[in-house]
Amino acid sequence: MTRTAVVLLTRDLRVHDNPALATACANADRVVPLFVLDPRLGDLSPNRSRFLHQSLADLRASLRERDGDLVLRAGDPIEETLKVAREVGATMLGLAADVSAYARKREARLRAECDQDRIALRLFPGGTIVDPGALRPSGGDAYRVFTPYHRAWTGAKWRDEVATPRRIMLPEIAVGHLPEIPHGESPEAAPGGETEGRRRLTAWLRGIATYGEKHDDLPGDGTSRLSPYLRFGCLSPLAVADAALTLEADPFLRQLCWRDFYYQVALAFPRLSTAAYRPGANDEWRDDPEALRHWQDGRTGVPIVDAGMRQLRAEGWMHNRARLITAAFLTKHLGVDWRHGVRWFFRWLLDGDVPNNSGNWQWVAGTGNDSRPYRRFNPIRQAHRFDPDGAYVRRYLPELAGIDGPAVHEPWRLPADLRRTVDYPAPLESHRDEAVWLRP
């Protein structure tokens, strides 16, 4: 009897270390790698839509190299998946586990439909290094603070990477056409796909030893920039971690652990994007659409903040230190609700996802998992520390390119005659803290 399996690909757009795909190929005679384009998600982020379509094109090429193909459908993911499964007579459906509310509703609906059709639904790991539900504190459903989670994560046993399928036998089925790759909004956004992700990983590993000392250097840009490829599963987080572990790159491993940490938080607290994780903590916000718009446009009058916001628009990505600074400015200085920041970042970021985007915003706002919820970020102190010569600011704020050295961080302190020649706004008024950094 010929056994046929369908693998519903979601955020595991790769052939290397893909447990769902590898298991299907090992246990079935015919395998249908399937991706369903959900029109409800298509307008959330033009940048991510472009990255997704590039990743799908690359995945199709990789599958065709193994005699398979990527089957594409558009519509409701559950309805389209069951149509394909019934068409090919599948007895198994494989799916990578995920933690968002959208993913969990999809899983519940799929399970109900598969039970009716007597199709075995199997969930597989692969989105994180350690499964989100694997580590639990005594007496709790999830770790609320990072440090004890990191200790548990460091001692956890990781799964083994799975082999890449050598050949994929596809049943007779129309594969569907990949739509034209849409235009994103960020002209300098990185291209998607496993091939590009693996190329960048190889290059990154050559300099990973300096990550600990350089990852906060804004102009040096010493971060990996692998987050979009992890977000879409173009890279296996386990494979990235295994490579870092071999090179004894503990500072980078710690950042990967932060990613796993927020996934287990999101699993336990599905409303992470919309509700304060710590109710009552720092949760009184101002309604100031004009201030929000200036922040979104990179026109707050604080160069280090505006540089980060301009980088976001240009690249669909922002340096992690700049993310902290810009988020703290919106919430701690302007007093604007962190949920506005979540939505704006989610629109533009290639790596935007629920656990990390929302978790980090709540951490900065003091409503989330920070053990010091009243933490403050002085933007000018941050600028002088992490962009000491102002190179990062000048890179993204051409109107300030003529100001040499660290003076670019405080244009309001320039001599009056020079200040009048600069087309740059005065700093927005601070509403949460006394803006001592504005004083001459």
C-alpha cells in the first residue's frame, strides 16, 4: 500500500533540519510539501510579504533539486490543506508546532478536521532550540524571568538535527504558480530564502568570536542579522545554536536563548501583543497621535532615536540596541502606549513575530518580563556610549551629516548660527521623566 503524507509548511521554509519534512520522507512513499497563502495575512507587512515570497521561490528550487516540488494554494489554510490531503489520499499530515494564537487556532481546527477524515496529524519541533513547553519552573506554567530560564535552558538536552531528504517523491498533483514577488516598503531590505540565510550564517560564523564585545556597537553593526531567517524558518535555530556551541560563542547563544524564552512566555500568555503581562505596572498611557507620528517618521528631534526609526523604514530591520532606545523613548519619555510600538514594528520588521516583538516591547515598557520594570534609558547617554563618534546617526540622518563628532547627538546645543542652518526639529517634550539630558 502506497503511503502519502502532506507536510504543511508554515514557518519552516527550509530543507535542512526540517523535522516535519524529514519524518514524512522517511515514513511515506509520497510526500506533498504544501504552503497555503492566507489572504488575511497578506497586508500585515509588505516587507515580510516580499521576504516570504522570496523564501518560497528559494524553497521550491531546493525541493525541485530533490525531484520534489512546493505545492502552493491560496485561501483558508485548513480548507486548502484538507482539500490537498483528500486529493492525494494522505494518511498523515505533518506540521511544525508554533505558539501564536493564530497558529494554535489553526492547529485546533486541523486536528478536528483530521480526526473526522482519519488523517494522523503530527506536530514537530523546529521553531525553537528547546520546545516552548519543555522547561517549567516548579509550581508554574512558564518562566517569568529570563535568568532562571537561561539556567534551565543551558542544562537542557537538545534534540539532534535531522538529515536533509535526498529525494522527495511527489504524487500526481497540480503544484500551483508562485505569484509575482510583491514590492516591500523598505528599499534596502535583505532578501529572503534558505540559500541566502545559509550564506549569511557561514559568513557570520567567521566573526562570531567578537560578538560579545561588538554586538552593541551601533555603527559597527556587529550583530548577526539572522533574525528574519530564523523568523521564517529559513534557518533552523537548532542548527545555528549547534554551530555557535561548537565555536564556544556563549554571548550569542544567550541571545538565542532570549528568543526561546519569549516563545515559552507567548505559549503561556497568548495575549502578549495586546495585554500587559504584569497588570498595573507602568500601565497608564497618554493619547498623543502627533507625538506618535513624529516618532514613526523619525522626527522626534533626538538624533539617536530618529536614526533607529529611519533605519527601520529603510531596511525593514533595526539594530537591537536601537530597538531598546526607540522603544524606551516612546514609552518612558513620551508616555505613549507600547501597543502602538508593537504594531508599528510589526508592520516594518522582516523578523516581526508575536513572541519576540511583543515580548521585547513589554520588557522595555515595564509591563512584561523585566525584573526591573521601572528601568530607564537615557537616550543621549546611550548615544554617546554606543555611537561615540555619531557615525550611526549620520548614516541615517543626512540632514545632520555636516555635524562632526559626538556633537551630532545634541544639535540643540550647537551655536545659534549653526543651529539655524540645520533642518532638524527640536526635541519632543518628555511626559514621563524630567528630560535632564536636554539641559545645556
